Amino acid sequence: MNININSVHFDADRKLEGFIEKKVSKIVDRHDDVIGVDIFLKLDNNQNSENKITEIKVDVKGKDIFVKKQSNSFEEAADMAVEALRRQLKKHKETR
């Protein structure tokens, strides 16, 4: 399984990438039908303090799961996105 982290219009530091990869891999490793994960970190150009966006797209056999969360830090947005991803993967596993 591949985890790809893409930062759009900025360079994410290794600490942030490691933090997010660790969080996502904990959830995804429990599911055998996950093919790959794409993570996008974006900065929104508005003046709002909640301008950090984390998007996670998980390729699952027969389905794609997408989560998008926005917050004032990438760590908080990643935490919220991983929690939403956990719920969606659990629901997907129950319906299989």
C-alpha cells in the first residue's frame, strides 16, 4: 500500500508529513482491501484563521473514500480527517 503526501503551493516539513503518515497508516493498516492513499495539504487564500485544509483519498477495492477537513493547523485538520476516515472505513467494512 502506498501513502502519497502532496503539499499544494507550499513545502511541508518532514515532521508534519511523518505525523500525518503515522496517523493514516494506523487506520489504513487494519483494512486489507485498501490499495492506496493520497493526502493533499492545502493553504486556503482567505483571511480566515482556519485556512489549513487536509484532504485524504483512499482507494478501496470497488470504492473510493474521500475526506476533507479544514482547521487552523494541519495537525488538527489531519486529526479530524483521520477520525472521519476511520468512521467511513468502518462503515464500508460492515456493508461488505
